[in-house]
Amino acid sequence: MSLFSAITTASTALAAQTIRLNLTASNIANAESLASSEEDAYRTQHAIFQSIPVGQTQNSVGEGVTVVGITRSDTPGPRQYMPNHALADDEGYVFGSNVNAAAEMADMISASRAYQNNVEVMNTSKDLLIRTLSLGR
Amino acid sequence: MPLNLDNIFGVHEQALSVGARRATVLASNIANVDTPGYIARDVDFRATLAAARDELAVHRSRPEHMAANQAAELGVRIRLSNQPSVDGNTVDMQVEKAEFMRNAMRYNASLTFIGARINGLLNAIRGGQ
């Protein structure tokens, strides 16, 4: 039944969008994190999406989505002179994260809309399957 | 009226399988709305349904002959995007949602026709009792 692979396809998308939402949450949570060196500072993380075939059969036409990796942005973060800060380095600097809070909020909304759309696909496919199964009752 | 049990449901039997396949392709488009480089695809419903109907007529005399239903499998086409994005993704969410809903309604319509046919036949078998 093709409708089952529609549900599988939507579920792969739910999993991928969940990872994306988790990364966005992590980014927003660490937007104000400070560190004592450039290497230890928090870096914005993003998921890399890629499409994957769904189902084992050759006739399967569905393509789901999966997260193949997570990128760490290498944009330098802000360097602030705070000599009294507990994390300040020898020269009195602390290193902030390079998170762009506005971009992360937009990404979060995009991910949540995509999640909702896939839930809708699942619900519609489920209703169609149930109606098909109850034919002749 | 001679009753041929092979095609009591008419075109709706094939319409269901093509509709289910199209739902899968559209679900793939919706799932990959944020995948870089993903090309939106769609099923040519009319051509695939016509191919699915012709399948019954194809006679395979040898096992090496191609199965006719491969024609139906090839009904997947690339859909042109109204607004391709910079990352190469050509999925238009509003189009996909509209087409998915339209496909679901057509599927429901076919189910209703089949259901009515089953009820009519059952009624005839029971003699209206």
C-alpha cells in the first residue's frame, strides 16, 4: 500500500524537523554563553538535510528526509573586554557565541510549520487508509 | 445485464492505486520542503491512470517480457517551481498542500463510488431485504 509509505515519509520528516528544532533550541539557549577562549565559545549549529528513499521495494516512489550531519558555523563571535569576569582570559577578554537570535527564531518557526504540515499529511493518509479498510462494512 | 466481476468498480479501482502513489510523491515533496537541492515531483494522474487501465490488456508470453505496470511506475514527473529557491529546492509548499488535499478528495470520491457499488451489489444479493 502506497499510503503506508506516505506515512513513513512524513514520519522521517518529523524526525528530521525535531532534530532541527532541538538544535535551534540549543542555539537560542546558548546565545548569551561566554567562554574564555575563541575555541571554547559556543558556535551556531545547523542540521544538514538530505532526501532518502523510503521503503524496500523497487517500485517505491517515496523519498523521506534525514539529517546527514550537523554544521558548526565558523563565523567569529564577539570578543568583549571584561577583566573582572570569572571566565576572562589573561588579557581580560571573554568570547561570546556567534548565535544570531533573530535568525534562530525564524528558523524555529520554519521548522515548526514544516512539522505541522507533515502531521497533517499523516492525518490525511491515516483517514484515507481507515476509509479504505472499512470498505464494504 | 451480464455481470463481470473483474470490473465492477470501473476505473475507481485503478484510481485508488494511482491516487495512493500520488499521495506518496506529494508527501515526499512536503517532507523535503527544506532539503537543499531537492527537485519537486508529481504524478501525471491522467497518463498514469490510463497506463494502469491498459495493464490488464498486456499479455506476457515469456517471463523475460517487461511487466506492463512499469509504465505506471514511470508516471513520476518533475514539477516546475513558481519560485525556485537559492539552495536549489523547487518545492512550493502552498502548491503541494493544495494538490495533496485535492488528491485526498479524489481518493475519497473513488472510495465513495466503490462503497456505493458494494452496497448496491449486496442489496441485489440479499434481494432487497
